[in-house]
Amino acid sequence: MTMWQRLKNEYGRLRHCPPGNRFCRYVAYRRSRRGPGFGWSRVGSFAAGIALILLGVAIGWLPGPGGFIAFFGLALIALEFPVIARLADRGELWLRASWRRLTTSLRRWIRSRRQEGA
């Protein structure tokens, strides 16, 4: 299996879990696949996450993808620690609810503006 196929499979596994426990389930899956203990791949993922966060902070003041790079670093770290995965699950639920409220409010506002103009 190529690296891209493996990444596609991993993303599909993460995407198809229900919101609210998506990240916790994925962390449990990764741990069951890797086994107990603190292996080098886990250390490597953590180090890569820290490096991406630092890179994102270093270039964050430049126009471009600085914040996204830091976000991917946080995601890598979240894949290794259940506590952070639980926070990510809560954050996802909060973001979904906030987005729903925002879009509903915007639709109402647009509808009211159209009715005022008609």
C-alpha cells in the first residue's frame, strides 16, 4: 500500500466516525494498532507536531499559511494524547453548533433585508 492510499484510508476512518467522539475513537484505534508503550513513532509524531507549531508561530506574521501549519501541528499532537483528543471532540461540537447558529442568523438577516427592499 502506498503512502497516499494509507493516508486516504486513515482520513476515511477519521471522517466516518460520528462528531463528538471522532478523535477519541481514532486515538484508540491508533493505540490498538501500535500496541502499548511509548514507541519511537509516537515520539516522532509528537516532535513533528511541535516543529509544525513552532514553524507556524515563526511565520504566522507573514501573509499565508502560518496558522494552518500550526493547526496541523496541533492535530498531530492530538492524535497521540487522549486528553487532547477529548478537547478536540468538544471543540468540534462547539464549532459545529457555532457555525449552525451563525449560518441561521445570517439567513434570517439576509431574508429580512430582502423583505425590507421589496
